[in-house]
Amino acid sequence: MRKIIHGADQPLSLAVAARPEPEPGEVLIRVAAAGVNRPDLVQRAGHYPPPPGAPETLGLEVAGVIEALGPGVSRWHEGQEVCALLPGGGYATYAIADSGSVLPVPKGLSLAEAAVLPETVFTVWANVFEGGALKPGETLLVHGGASGIGVTAIQMAKAHGARVFATAGDAEKVALCERLGAERGINYREEDFEAVLREAGGADVVLDMVGGPYVQKNLDLLKEGGRCVMIAFLQGPRADLNLIKLLLKRLTLTGSTLRPRSHAEKARIAKAVEENVWPWIEAGKLKPVIDSTFPLGDAEAAHARMQSGAHAGKIVLTV
């Protein structure tokens, strides 16, 4: 098979490798498309190693056709179109997935569209709906609203019956957030998102991938009993905090990562996603937002696009 290899201070490049074979409980997927995610850039920089036993190859989500089944796999069959969450290995012509992290391609979606679902949908479900316990009628603030995670969180929360606000970095991205269902997009370069949310009555849940100075503002704008969920730290993991609001408003400050979770935990999330989110997709309430596509061999250009911050929605590698 072909796969993308990476090294310190080296451009991404294609290499030839032996095709992997599925072990018990695994499936082999002939990859049609792979999603590009910011953790791929972090791993490439040497700061996000794959879990033990996972491939060193980048790539956390794919869509394609099942090529082979490992022993003990009963739900899936060869030739079936699927998408899957991976611990690594997606930037390749073949990828191994634990069978519990595999999902059918939702009706009406292309394989390229399905490829950008697993990492973002699993992340939003685990953090906004489980960790943040978002309820219909509550208010969610999404930072990075035009990111892959952001566009997914806006649509999922809206489909759930929540009120959504989102921050973004320019007028075009703000408009995208509002088209996707945000009541108000906030250009963080021109407006104070804390002031906007205060005027709107505060937020019940904040999904934050920025960190740094945003953390105090998040705590200040949350309502009583509010929840702030951290999933990344684009402005750094350190913050100078006054935590008195945590006590006075009975707030929860939490966070999580998806990749190190066990196969069983990911399978549990996959089941919840299939039961709750797939019907939204098939009803047209949630649509993958694709910024751009690149051939697998142009993975370096895809990473440059993501690194620039100019993208809105997901970036896809096609095989």
C-alpha cells in the first residue's frame, strides 16, 4: 500500500509499505478519503504521540470500503461502505480500524463527506453532550466556530434544540456560523465575546479549544451551574485564573481527549452517535462542511492550508 510518512522538519511524502492485516475484532478498510485534523499537525510536531500499538502514520478518520474482516467481527461485511475513527494510520490507501469504532456511511453522503465525520462528531458528542451535558433550550458558546469541530458542534447543538453562539476570526466565517444555525456569530478580533454573551444572558455550556486568556472569560460568562469543556489549547495550556466564580456559580471546568480512550469507550460513543446523530444527518439537520480536498500525495499542501488558519470546515485527503 501507499502511505504518508513524516519526519522532523521534513515535508510529508508518500512511501510504499506492506498492507496491514486485521487482527481479532478489527476490519481492514480500503480508504477512499481521510479527514485532516489539527491533532495531525500536533503529532507531526512531536507533541501528540499515538497510543501504544497504534500506527505512527497520521490520520484519525477515514471512509472507504471494507476489504477484509478480522476474526470475531460479525456486524460488518466485505464490500460495505463505512467510515471509522482511528487511533492513527488514516493517511494511507488501507487502514485498520477497531470494529467498534466503525459506522455505516449515512444515507445521502459521499465517502469524502463521511470521512470528515468520525473525529469531529465523536469529539462533540463526548464533550458537549456527555461532558457538558447540553440540554435542549440551553445556550452553547462554541469557540472556533468555523473549524471542523466548530461547524459540527453548531449543527449538532442546533439539531438538539439548543441556542448557539460562536466565535470566529473574520466576517466570512462569522456568516458561515450563522448559516449553520448560530444565533449570533462573534468576530473575536472586533468584539468582546464575553460582553456579547453577558448581554444574551450568559451560556450554560462553553466548548473551548483556545485556552489561555479565554478560560477566565468563559468562567465569567457562564450561568449558574454552567459547564466549560476544554478540548485544546491554541493559545496555551496556562492561564492566570480567579476561581471564585467556580464556587459562587457552582461551575464545572473539565476537558478530555478522544484518542487515548479504550476501544470499549470509543465503541460506546459510536453507538450513541449512530443512535442520536446519524438520524440528524439523514434528516438534513447536519451536513459535513468541506473546505477543500487534496490528493493523498499532496498532504503537505493540506497541512499548509490548515496551518494557515484560512480554512472553514474540514480538509479532506482523497485516495
